[in-house]
Amino acid sequence: METMPNWLHKRAYMTPDRIAIVENQNEWTYRDLQRSSLRMANGLKKRGVRKGHHVGFLMANGIETVLCLHALMYIGAVIVPLNFRLTSAELRYQITDAELSFLITDTTYIGKATEAIIETEVSLLTWDRVEPGEDLSEGLQTTIALNQLHTIMYTSGTTGKPKGVMLTYGNHWWSAISSSLNLGLDVSDRWLSAVPMYHMSGLSILLRSVIYGITTVVHSHFDPKAVNESIHKDGVTIVSVVSAMLKRMLDELGSAHYPETFRCMLLGGGPAPYPLLSTCQEKQIPVYQTFGMTETASQIVTLSPEYMLSKQGSAGKALFPSELRIMEDGKEVEAFQHGEIIVKGPTITSGYYNLENEGDSFINGWFHTGDQGYLDDEGFLFVLDRRKDLIISGGENIYPAEIEAALLDHENILDAGVTSIREEEWGEVPVAYVVRKAEHVSEQELLTFLSERLARYKLPKRITFLDELPRNGANKLQRRLLGVKR
Amino acid sequence: METMPNWLHKRAYMTPDRIAIVENQNEWTYRDLQRSSLRMANGLKKRGVRKGHHVGFLMANGIETVLCLHALMYIGAVIVPLNFRLTSAELRYQITDAELSFLITDTTYIGKATEAIIETEVSLLTWDRVEPGEDLSEGLQTTIALNQLHTIMYTSGTTGKPKGVMLTYGNHWWSAISSSLNLGLDVSDRWLSAVPMYHMSGLSILLRSVIYGITTVVHSHFDPKAVNESIHKDGVTIVSVVSAMLKRMLDELGSAHYPETFRCMLLGGGPAPYPLLSTCQEKQIPVYQTFGMTETASQIVTLSPEYMLSKQGSAGKALFPSELRIMEDGKEVEAFQHGEIIVKGPTITSGYYNLENEGDSFINGWFHTGDQGYLDDEGFLFVLDRRKDLIISGGENIYPAEIEAALLDHENILDAGVTSIREEEWGEVPVAYVVRKAEHVSEQELLTFLSERLARYKLPKRITFLDELPRNGANKLQRRLLGVKR
């Protein structure tokens, strides 16, 4: 199996009249979506975008982003989704690393985009100003190859530098198929997306909806009240959430219930707290806990419906074509023994862009996630800790090393260590510990300094000044001891 | 994507407690199915069956055949399903052509099997006498490769000799996925199989059920009353039928209706008569017309639910990863123009076993079906005629050339031609026209002669004696003129 029809092209041919997108009061059929995507693809071609070009998008969640994605797929460009919460400096790093030819932005983010491409050779295109062409598919990519690169998506790295995860059409295709073999597939499904389209969670909804021929209900941002209302009035059957979102939805829902047709609350982004799951159980909300990451093109382990109650807190079992093991010291461990979660399957990235030396995460086809967990005696996965030191704040991944690196850029900082504290609303938030030079520098001064370099959600909730940081004999920072009284 | 877990192995790991098989009053969970299959795999191994061996089965439809299939997959043997309606002579041809090492049979067909392997080196195993081993997977195939040969399945050839269609794990996998993207997939689905397991139709139900994690309701043979009752009492949601079966089911159903949970009557095996479809429409039976063949690992074109009424009589559009065209004189034709149906996609066979020279059916990845049809202006396929001269009798394919060859084997037959007549119960039945030598031979004598060589369903309904057969200038038999008064 090497090629198949372009997904939107095939879907619009099979079921042109089905509703593809609902956004606010507006509906787009697959025919509408195809026509507009074709027009924008031809428009982008006129502006010089070509097959194989790396093209970033820095756009608000919405129909424009959906059209942009499909237009780029029709052209055969490699899509580089960019997180609009990043600073211009952070964006510039990714834009440069991914070797973008074009950056597509919208009126909301034009300022940040303009700043981000300074001193680069990237051409900036504003979506509104791209003149649509004809809705013809000639010269466009109506057939795709499964091993063709589809996305380079950045994920913060343990080393402090974001890494570009390369995902093929095949990775996304198999992710969609794997999910359907677990969640089932109803042609009348409506999947609500209030998660960012620049993230795996949002992107995967858009891609699988086209493959399935179902409807995506697009929310530009997460508002718990709007989501709850939409579940009722838009006939939503599936929602993708992280714990922090789900908690706010339940708070807002109060004593009300979701309709019976609502069949799946797909819960990712790290282990969920028990009280939250219990509340869902009481309210008969069908929660499917999942485990996955950008490198696995979204969920790779999901709890099957029949075990929702009996295995509460488990992330489930590896999806159909994938496999899962727990390894410690190079050996597979027994049930209930802790170790690193390793996974294998057709959704897993072939590697990071321009980072050959990250190959030690990929051994004999197995991807070493860096996350800790164990399997029970029936093979159900319980995730203990996400990747060493990873902080998950409201679904966004934050690596301490990245914040530490930014702090060390300040001329008055000698040493820096970052860890996290639990927090009600976002799950976790980062906190920093720093060693100053003799010269004085205040917490506020440091925060201002960081805010130019790091997205707001990465800013430490507080900065504590210490005389020295806990380091082991090899001078390695002991992040677990930060904030611990000794 | 090269490998994935063995399907039953993975399914039993994911959802061991789901019901895999219902047969009469008996139920098998996926755990049961796995354990019994493992035991039989180890039992067969002890009898010498090895990975890569070609192993035929000549068994009645039932749980034993299901176990046999999974045991052979666990071993990694190539499965050669044999039609128990064939004569020993017909079977011997396929057994020899497929280079079987083993033939597995049951108490019902032991006589026919014993006769079939005379003068071959095939080892005969009787299912009941294979002693089960332990239910351990060590040394068995818990991982499969998608390009691994799974089946050699015989289909009658236009040349009079059956051809062994080679199908890989990947062909079957993609067939299951393609179907689910069209019909949807509900974890509570129950698929009734009253079609032969040695046929693509029956085999595909067994394989896709394991991939989906749904239940197969097994009927050993087709009895319209039993099927109608089973739809009600076993909670059946999907049934695979051919027109002749559906007609008898409707006759038996009378004024009654199927329950609302029954969601799909998958209708294959040739174009369906309009009156039949109209009756289904009146009775609100959701009929999905399909087009497919052994070479495409079952359906490759299916009518999507929303077009069931507006495109009555159409076989629909090519399933998601597949493509469809109409060709005439080497060129793709316009809408409504007739031509040969050609298809492309991941379910299509790589070819026939030991028949390199049949390669002209496969051109640039496109399989030329030999069937005639046209597309309407929205791309819906209407099948006009199955492969040149193909007779479809109650869902079984019959090639005139095969019957003609058998007739010509008789010492008193000079020439023979076979065509078909429409018939109420089976759709079509073969009729023969022969030229005798001077010496007398009766119709009854010829039928007795044929019945030793041909399966009962292939026997001509009548044999007409002529002085000569219609042949064209190149002396080619004009089958269309047989029976036409000139």
C-alpha cells in the first residue's frame, strides 16, 4: 500500500452533502470544504507555494485554519503548525529550525508573525489577502503517499530546545483507523474541538473527521459554558479534553447532565485525578482515558469502554495495530513493576527534523517515551509520571530545561532550576529556583525578562532565590529536591 | 507499516470478554476463541503443520472452521479454503495447483477429502482427531506482516480452470478498514454469516469481526426462516446476502419487519433485481448494494447509506482507499458510457498462484475486472454484466468454459457451448448445447458423466443437442447466440 486518494478529495466524492464543519451558526458540507480548499490551494500556488515546501501557519482556531490545512494538503506542502501562545523569539527558533519557505498568518497574529520572521528568509502570507483561485484539482495532489511527510510539529525538548516531530500521512491515517477500532464510528458522529489546531489533539480531530466522514464542531477557544451548550444544541457525540478542561466543564454543568447521544469524553494530556473521574462516573459521563503524545500522532493507548469503571485511572491498552511494554534497565518488567513506557506501531514518528542524534529514543522499532508507568496483571497501563520532569499545565507540555535555559540567558543569573507545583485550575504550574550573582535582580525583573522569551503559560508562578541548587556528585541538577527543605 | 499484532491475539488481549462467536445456543468470548485456537495451533504443529505450509480446509461452516482458520494464522500457514460443493475431481485440481502440504477436513467431508487426495502427496488431517496442545503462544505467530500471504482462494477462470487468488494479511486488513469507513462500526454490532466460510463473503466476516471486536453469528447453512429468527433473537445488526438469499428471506418474512436495531443488509454477488430492492424499500430494510470479487478481497464498491433510495440499483462508489474507473479501448470513458470496470486499491490481489501470464489483468496498479458497467454523472457505479459469460447462480460464480471443458471430456461429444437462463430461485442457471458424434449419448448419460466432475450447482439445467454450434469467422464460440433461433 503506497498511495491512496487525497482524503478530502475522496470524502467530498463519496459523501459531498454531509456536514464537514460547524462553527458558530455556520455549516460547511464536504463539497463546500473541498471547493474552498481547492480555491485556496490554487490561490496559494499563485503566491509561490509548492509541493514539498515547508509552510507554517500561525492562525487562530477556526474555519480558516481548516481550509489552510486542506489547501496545503492539496498542494502537497509540509505543514508546520505553530503555537500562537509562543513569543516571537520562540516562534523564530521553530521557523528557522523547520526551514520554512512560507508562514501563513491571519489578522489576529500578523504582528507576532511579522516579528517572528525578522532576519529570516521566510515569506509571510496573510490568509485574507491570498486571492482564491479556481476550484479545480488539476495540478494539485489528488493522490497521497502514506510515507509522505505531512507535518512537522514542535514539542518542547528535554534539552531545552523544541524538537520538530515529523509525521507522515500514514502516521495520521493509522491514528484515525486505530481510534475508530476502539471508539467505534458512527456516520452521524459530531466531534467537538475546543483544543488548539496547532496541537496534535486538534489537528487529529480535523484529519480523522475527513477520513470518517463525520462533522467537526469547531470552537475557536475553550469556554466551558459554550462547550456544554454546544454538546446539547449541536448534537455533539465526542469531545476531546484534558483534565483541566473537563473539571471546568463539570463545574459549569452543575447538576445538569449531558444528553444520552453524547458517547465519548476523550481525556488526554496526562493522568487524571481520581475525584474528577469519580464525578464523571456519578454523572454517567463516558470518559475514555488515553495516553499519547505528538510522537505517536495522538492517542496510542486508550481505555476500552467496557473497562471505564473497573479500571478507573488506567489509560487502557495499546490500540489495535500498536504495542506497549514497560522496560527497566533494558529488560521488560513483570506486572505491577514500574519502568519506562515504550510503544511500537504505525502511528509513531520516524524521528525529529534535523536531529539524527535523537535516534536513541527509537530502538528496534520501539519508541522510548521517557514516561513512567506500569501494567497491571491484565495488561492495563497506569501512567505514573510523564516524561522525566515534564510539567503539564492545562494540557500544554512544559519542559523545565527550556525555562532554565531562558533564565540562564540573564546576565545576573548563575544557576537556575525549575520544577512544578500542583495547582487547582491548570493541574501543574512551573516554579523556578535561581542563584543570583552578587548584583541585585528582582523576581519582577526576571519575569519581565522571561516574558519576552517564553510563552505566558511557561512563566514560573514564582521565583525563589537560593544560595545554591541541589546538584549530585556529577553536578547534575536534582530537580526533585528543589523546594524540598533540607 | 510492516507488521502488527496477530489479530485474534490482539483482540483477545484488548477485549477478552466480548462475545466473538454465537452458534446455535453457544457463545464463545474472544478469550475462549483465543484459547481454543492456540490449543489447536499447537495440536496442528505436533502433526507437522508449519509456518509457510499451504494448508487446505474442507469443512462444514461452523465453529470448527473458525478455530481452524485462527489456528492456521497462529502457525503462519497459508490458508486454502476449499468449496465442499465441488467434486473430488475438482478438489484434486485445486489441491494440486495450490501445492498443499496438508488438507484439514471434518467428519462430514472426510469421504470427499480422502478421494480428493488420491495420487497426491497431501497429508490428510481430521479436525476431531487432532489432539489439542497447550494454550500457549510461544513459537506461534503473535505478529503478522501485512505483505504476508494469508489465503489462496480459488475462483473459476474464464479459461475453464480455476485460478488461485493470492490474498495477503494486508488485503484482508484493508478490506475490513474500508468497509468500516463506509458502514460505520459499533462495538455492539453482530454480523450474521450464513454464507460459506470457504468463500470471500464468509471468510471476510470472520476476519473483520476479530479486527472490529464484534460478534459473528454463525449459521452452518442458509435457511431463510432460521436467519430471520436469528436477526430477531440474536440481536443481529448486519447480514451478508446475495439476491437469491434476500428474496427467500423476504418471502419467509411475509408481512413482518426486521427490528430497528438491524442496520445493514449487505447485498453482493451481482446486480440486484429492481422488484427486490423496491420491496426492501417498502419494508424499510437498509440494503447496501456492493460490488466486489475474490480478487478485491470482497466489496470494493458500496453504496453509502444516504444514497440507498436516490441511487437504487447502483453499487455505489469505491471505498475510501480505493479507486474506480470505466475503460473502453484503453481510454477512460465519460459518464453514462459503458465499458470495463477497473479498480485500484490496497485490497486487490497481487495475482494468481503460479499464473504469471495472467498479468494482463493488472496494469499500472489497476485491476481489470472484466465486468461491464458505467458511472452516472455523480460517479455512481451501475454494473451491467459481470465478467464476460459469467453465470451467477445463488451467489456462486460459474464459468461456462469450465462446464464446456468437462463436456468435451466425454468421448461422444464433438462440441459444447454453455450459457445461462434466468431462473426464479437462483437468479441464473447454466444450460448446455452440445454436438454429438454419430454414436448415441443421452442427456441423462451426460449429466451422470458431469456429476462426477462438476459440483452440483454447475450442472446444466438442460442439455440441448444441436448439429452445430454458432461460431464466428475465427471459429470462436458465440455463446450469446446459443439458444437463439436463427
